[in-house]
Amino acid sequence: MAIGLPDDFRTPTFMHVERFPGQMTRGGVGSGYLPSINPPAGQTGFGFPPIGIPNIQGGSFNFAFPNLTMGPPIAFPGFGTGGGGGGITGITVVPNGGTPIPGVNTVNFTGTGFVSVTATSPTSVDVDYQDTGGGGGGGTTLVYGKITAYTKTAGIAKWTYTVTEYVLGVAGASLTMYNLLEKSNTSTNAYGFTTTGAGGDQISGTQLYVKPVPVDAWVRAESTSDPDGGTAKYWFSAPNPVDGTCT
């Protein structure tokens, strides 16, 4: 017999007194049933203190050893019953050679140098921009293209070129460009030669002429205001042909 029961001879010795019968017992003194312990049965509910977790109601518990079951399914905010996540709340942007910027949820692309965005892993993408030059004027952009036409400046060996831009092998915008090697040309000097004549493009004492960079020539141009210090223009650097007859 367990110590503490009323009929146990050791109870008075150890001064144990049963003040209240156990809640999960039945039978015993004054009852037709033998003393026994009843397991809990039925449904119950329980709740969490106010720490941001919702109460769970109607949980069905079965304590029959060795299994423990509980229902219905429990759902928490931001998580479905299937265990899915609540979505991305921010990403970290890592500039090339710069300091990572955490907590970003919007990335805006500006400028004309953008090429593509490529997924490199389930959680990472690479943004491809064309390389830029070192000029100032609020930033620079390199483009590649093919000369399609040109117009001469009166009296000087200078030309304004029309160039078709190509991106990933596909023809795009038609751009106005200038040749940096022609910038210092005047009516009496072109490409380092002394010139004469109404066009300012004939090399003095010869029948040779400074010519424009020809149509279909490919050029790489930079958009920058550095040469002029004003509005940004596209500048490329290509040698002018010298052509004519020998005298």
C-alpha cells in the first residue's frame, strides 16, 4: 500500500493526512469501488499568454500510452497549415566592390547601359550593365555601333556621324556621334596637317585630303561631357583616312 493512503499504518507516523481526495481517483473509503486512478478523456482547450501567439482552441488530446495525438491542425500567422513561409520581406544588394545594402525590396534600373538580369541561384541574380568609362559630366556610358552616315562641317575637316547602336548583336537606336581625333581641327589644320582650300581638309602643297571615318566602320563611343564641358555627347576615337593623288 502506498504511503499516504488513509489505511496505511505509516501515515500517522509520518504525519501524512489526506485533506482532499485526488481529482483523478475514485473509490476507496465509503465507496463500493476499489481505489483507482482515472485518465483524462474528451477534448480540452488551452491558450498562450499575450506574447503575440494566437490561442489554440478545440485541441483534441489522447494521452493513451505510448501515442499522443492532437487536432485540429494548428495555423500560425504567416504560415499556412502546409508549413509554407510568409514571403520575402527584403533582400541584400551587393554592389560590385561596394558595401552590401540589406533590407531592400525594390531595385530600379536607370540609364542606357542595362543589358540583362540573370538568375545565378535560387536566391541570387546578376545584373549586367555595360562598362562605363572614366569621364565625368554626370556619368558615362559606352556603346558599340556602326557608322551609317556623316555630315561635314563647312570649312573644317570635321564631321557629324550617325551611328546605329548594337546591343547583343541586335541593331538598336540611331545615335549622333563625334570623332575625338577631329576635335582640334580648324580651317588651317586637320589631323596634325596644315590644310588649305575652302573645305579646310586639303593638306597644303598636295592633292591629298583628310577624309571622314567611312560608313560601315565599327566604333566604340562614350557618352560624356568632358571634351566640351557642356551637354553630354557620344565621342569615339578613330583615324581619318587620307586620300587623293600624288603630284
